[in-house]
Amino acid sequence: MDADKKKLFIKTWGCQMNVYDSRKMADVLAGMGYETVEAPEGADMIILNTCHIREKATDKVFSEIGRLRAHKQAKEEAGGKMVMAVAGCVAQAEGDFILKRAPDVDLVFGPGAYHELPEMLMKATGERVVNTDFPAEDKFDKLPGEHKSQGPAAFLSVQEGCDKFCTFCVVPYTRGAEYSRPVQAILNEAKAMVDNGTKEITLLGQNVNAYHGDGKDGKTTSLGELIALLAAINGLERIRYTTSHPKDMDEDLINAHGSIPELMPYLHLPVQAGSNKILKAMNRKHTAESYLDIIDRLRKVRPDIAMSSDFIVGFPGESDEDFEDTLKVVEQVQYQSAYSFKYSPRPGTPAANMAGLVREDMKSERLERLQNLLNNQQLTFNQKTVGLTMPVLFERKGKQAGQLQGRTPYNQSINVPANDRLLGEIVDVQVTEAFGNSLAGTVETTEMIYKAAGS
Ligand code: SAH
Ligand code: SF4
Ligand code: F3S
């Protein structure tokens, strides 16, 4: 650790966009002499990068601020200063309220303002600042490019914001309108990442398949076309994207799954519910049938594609029958993984004022049934891969010594006894055992001999 450097501690909640944003903020501040540390003690700056998607988000932020107060006081008693900042979606939604209720907070800024951090930070050493503008166009271009290694598998934001306005969701309010980055900026960033050792890129966006960026000659480029351009980058071996909306699964993108080998056979495509009445009340703009049809088309071009989804149970007006419809969709699709949540009313969203509230115990019961079914499907999926040999990208050291952890093309996590030299490599692994959330495997011996001979 460099003693001259100022210390930055970032705590991140929420989706992968927040993870990506936190890293970008660290990059911006690195230019001002800050290095990232793993604990808040003694930090010169603390950023809480928050999520507003479900309830208690604001409470969590306030209790975290409370916990950090002691560190701030200790720093001040020692003659230093600790700048405390709240960023992300709670900051966007409740900026003024945070400043009012938490006098220790110096800076509050939403996801559109990260590139203005240096300026805000300079002001904040004098006065308190709120910044919740939405200048997405500037944001990405003014953030620094990739200079450091992001690891073998990394995120790249290509789209931000959402125009869908599902009636339960805060994202269109906290992240603003849809914005797609220009193609060239994305290609440049991807090339720099690959030059630094990244082999797998997950393209990120709140509604990533609504991507429509400016391409060469001002031509609008779809996500399918963008993926084809990225696949042509030498050394970029794997591409994924998340999160998608069924309404934006166009022909191009579906076909990309059949024709681009770098595009991994895994797709997170949230359905939320299986009843058309509930989907309509959610303003999802698709039906259960149109969702299932997309999966049929995907499986025609890529029969082994692994599917994942998000579900909400207990949306206002959801009857037993409606919930059964959700289970039917799950039975038909056979998911590789899924996230499921109890409906949580969010202030300012249309669903928060809808009649037909579902009792909490009913929500819990439905969630348990759904999760049992999904967990069984995940285990079944994992068991079906036992005995297969698959290319695994080793991303990190495993939990136990002598192990590496990676992911299969189907996005399953796998632990394998392997030499550290294989970290960051794509290696053929035979799956030997399946668990609920992960696999165990062994490196194919031919691969080991090959690696040993080549090193
Ligand atoms: N943009 C993505 C993800 C949105 S947030 C998409 O469109 O799918 C991630 C998930 O949180 C959603 O898919 C939804 O299942 C869940 N979620 C969002 N708002 C919620 C709420 N008010 N209550 C419960 N779950 C919610
Ligand atoms: Fe939220 Fe719906 Fe937009 Fe997803 S598509 S971010 S759930 S409003
Ligand atoms: Fe949460 Fe904002 Fe992401 S509300 S899920 S951090 S877009």
C-alpha cells in the first residue's frame, strides 16, 4: 500500500450495473490519487453505491451510515477528513431526504453523475452537494477507459436506463431514459479489456437488448449486430449479455445465438409471472405465450441454451390460479437458474396504489413453492451435465487450496483441482459431481499435458 495515496472504500449493493459503476468510480478517483481499500477504517472517502429495487433499501443505507459514523469521527479526531458519499439508485430517488436526515453525508449523487465526481469532491471538501441529473451521454465518454486488468471475465456497460415502465419497478425513475453507447466506444473498451487479459465479456444494461447504438456511418446498430462485431475481436472468446426484456428479443438477436460461437448458450430473460392478467397489470408488454414462443425459437437455433429468469410472487391481484400459471411456465421452460422475489411496493410506482394486496403469509407460501420447483430444476440441469467435458474459464482461486473456480458455457459455477497457472485460461474440464448451486470437476488430462508441454 502506498502511504502517499488517499484511501477509498466503496460498498456496493444491487445489480451488476452498480458493480460496474463502482469500478468506474474507483477509476475516476484513481486519477485523483485515491486507491481502493477493503475496509472503511481510516478511509479518506467512502462511497455507498445503493440499490432501490425492493423495500428497506433506504433503511439499510441509513443504518450503514450510522455504523460508519464512528470511523468518520475517529478520522476527524486524528486531524483528518473522511468524505462520505451516497451514490446509486437510493441517492437518485431520495437525494434531499438523505442530506436532511444524515448530517454526516457530504455528497449525494445519482448514477448519471459519476464522471463529475472530481468536481463534486473538490466542492464537497467545502460544502455539501446533491447531484441527481441524468446526463448519460456525457457520463460514459468522460469516464476513463480501461487501463487495468479487469480479470478473465468482466462486465462492460453498453446501455443504461429503461423506457418500459413495468408498474412495480423503480428503475425507469432511478436510471432515467434508455441510452445506448456508440458502437465504436464499446469496441474500443472491449479491445482494451482483451489486451489486459479479459477473455469473457458480459454486456450490461438495465434493458440491454433494447440496445440501439450509433454505428459506423451513423447506422443504428442492434445488440445482435454489436455482438457480431465484438465476436470478431481476436482473443475475446466468450460473450454474454444481461438483462433482457422479452419484447426486445428480435430476430437478429435470436439468430445470433445460433450463428455466433462466442455467444454463450445461456440467457437471463425475466418473465416475472405466468398469468396474462398479472402480466398486463405489470405492464410487461408480453404474454406467457409470446415469452414461451421466444424460448422455442431460441431452442430451434441453439437447442442446448440454458434459461434463467426473474419472478415476482404476490403482485396485487394475484390469485391462486394466477400463481399456478407461473408454475406452469416454469414447468414448461425448465430453468437452469432463476431469481424470485416477493412483490414489494415501491413509492411512486403505479403498482403501489393498486388494489388486491396479497397477504404476506400468502406471498411467503407462494415464494417457497416456486423456489422449491426452481431449485429442483437447477439441480436437475446440473446433474445432466455430469460426465460432460466442457470448456471452463477459470476466473479465480477456489475456496479450498489447490482449487480454481470457473464457469461453464451454461454459466454454472465449477470448482476444480487445478494449478494456479491455469487461472485466466479456458480449459477442458470433465464434470464429476453436481450440487444445487455448483459443480465439481477435473481437468482433462490431455489438456494438462498440453499445458505442461507448452509452458
Ligand atoms: N432490468 C431488468 C431487471 C430489473 S430489477 C429486467 O427488466 O428484468 C431485477 C428484478 O427485480 C426484476 O426482474 C424483478 O423480478 C425484481 N423486482 C423489481 N421490482 C420489484 C418489486 N417492486 N418487488 C419485487 N421484485 C421486484
Ligand atoms: Fe424495471 Fe421493467 Fe425496466 Fe426491467 S423492463 S428495468 S423490470 S421497468
Ligand atoms: Fe438496484 Fe438500481 Fe440496479 S435499483 S437493481 S441498483 S438499477
